[in-house]
Amino acid sequence: MATAIKAGLTIFDLPELELTYAPPFGSAKDPVNMIGYAAMNVAEGLSQNIQWYNLEDELKKGKVLLDVRNPLELKNNGQFKNAIHIPLDELRSRVQELDASKSYIITCHSGLRSYIGERILKQANLGAENLDGAFSLYNTVKPEEIKRV
């Protein structure tokens, strides 16, 4: 990031930033590249994010929390109170179970699967937003709101 800041790069430059790649030490796409992809998705309107501190207010407005983690994750890590659960692997085939008149806030463990879930719901013409930081962040800042199984 220091290189990008010093060079005056924008979020649109980050995905293409060439950084040293050594398989034993890092992935082909550096976290800086991934930050760029995520920021571009928001800037271009491909993804809308809800912040953890706005979640309760959004749910009071009638939005539905959809957790796309798998059942083992729910058992091992706990689950959101009042969330519906459809694992991401099943979401495309079960999307018809969702109420088209509702808008959904999608969550997973860290955010990648919830982004994919958001895209699946939008492709099905359903209202969808991504919970920024997902379960791992919410569990850190509001552990009392997590139901332990």
C-alpha cells in the first residue's frame, strides 16, 4: 500500500499493480490487488455494503439477514440470531425459496462468499447487499448477538 500511496495510484490501479510473486511466500494475487478488486466493485456499483453498526437498523427496516456459511461453521462458530441459512453451494438452486418482495443482507465468515451470494441474488433480480466484514467482524464487536449452538 505504501508503494501505491507514494505513486498516487487509485483503487482502479491496485488490481493491476505488479508485486513480487514468490510461491513459497505469497499468493499470485497480493492482498493489495484484492483490496483493489473489492474497492472497484463498490465504486462501480457491483456491490453494496452494509456496515456492522448499521445491521440492526437495516433489519428493523424489514431487510432479511441471509447467512451462506455451511452447517459445520454455524455449529462451530455460532450463528446470527434471526438469520436464515442457505449454504452458498445450495443458493443458486434454492433462490426461489426467497421472498422477492424482501431485500437481503448476505453474510458468510469473512466476506468472499457473501459477495458471491450477493451477485447470485442480484442475478435473480432480488435486492441484496453484503455485510462488510461478515460474521468474523460482527462476532468480534458484538459477540452477545451471536447464538452459540
